Amino acid sequence: MILYPAIDLKDGNAVRLLRGDMGKSTTFNEDPAAQAMEFVNAGCEWLHLVDLNGAFAGEPVNAAPVEAILKATKTPAQLGGGIRDMATIERWLSKGLARVILGTVAVENPALVREAAAAFPGQVAVGIDARHGMVATKGWAEETDVNATDLARSFEDAGVAAIIYTDIMRDGAMQGPNVEATDALAQAVSIPVIASGGVSSLADLEALKARGTIAGAISGRALYDGALDLAEALAALRN
């Protein structure tokens, strides 16, 4: 199971939100590229980047810090937030991003997900952010009547590289991930599923890994707060 350290970008800084609330953000580093290098030097295999402003704006906003991260390190990075057309997908991948994450458009324009996955094999992931099992879009600001599992199943034959499943109610709350829901989703589809939201301890990672179905986990606040030591966590997951 791969551990993805998260760098959430708001107004150019590395921050964490509480349950997706832009009004409840904590700034952890004003130099996201330096933060990325801290994670890389600890041995991470991937970086998980989110353009929070972009998720609300519907277009990239924090391009400068993302580009700085891509220039600073050769470690593969995936990015979500405000990526809603083919031109933006092509632009980010051409700049060295390893994978784009499509969230809102997976609900509103699933044909784009299919087109992008076909054009860029292995480089397109679907972000499914759910509140009580139902998908939320546009930076989690809009509720839908779409069931998370149904949405995941709809992309079974699209060739997407991964599904990043976020339980919004757990995100940034340091209350542990929703292991049961993530496991159920992973069993419902053949696409690799990455857990996001609430991963706050080594025990959380071990609980996810023990299911044997979950391909990866994303952690942010716990790494910044020191509740989770990245090097220790990476070593535990490799054993």
C-alpha cells in the first residue's frame, strides 16, 4: 500500500482544511516546494497535491506552487482541483505531473474522463468525494444525488488509473479513516482505490492495509502535526 503525503494549496501556501471548509484552514508551510522536499527526503514514493482555490474556481489557481514542486523534485505527483477540460489536463501532464485527478467533471462530464483516460493511459485518476455515501462536487460545496459506489462502477471500463475516495466528514478531523466504506468501494470495483480523509496514525494505515483491498492512503494533517512520522509509516507499509 502506497502512502501519499498531501500538500493542499490555498493562496500559495500549504494548508489543511477541517472537513473541506475553506474558512477553517491552518497554514503549515508558506513554501510548498520546501514542504514537498521534506516529504521526498523522508522517502515517499508519491506526492498528492490539491489546488483548493482551483476546486472552487473551476480552473487552476495555484499553478505557481505546483510548478515549483514539479521543478524541485522528480518524485511522481498527482494533482486535483479545478481540472475540468482537456486543455488543462494536457498542460499539466506536459509540465511533468504524473497524474491528474478528475473530480467534479467525473459527475458532470464523464465523457471527458473517458477521453482523457484513453489519451493518457495510467495518468488519469477519478476523485470521488462523498458525504454519507453521496458525492459532493465543486470543492465539496455542492451535494449531488449520485451514490459514490455507482459513480466508481461507471468508470470500470474507462481505463482510469485509480479512484481516490475521500470521506469528507473524516477529512482533516484526525478521527481515523472510514475503513469500512473504503474497503466496500475497493471490493465493488477492479480499479485501485486510494483512501483519503482522516488518516491520522500508524494504526489507521495498518487498519487500511490489513483489508488487503486498498491500494494507497493519503495523509496530510497528521504528518504536519507530527501525529504520524512519515519515514516510520513508509517503513511499516513496506514490511
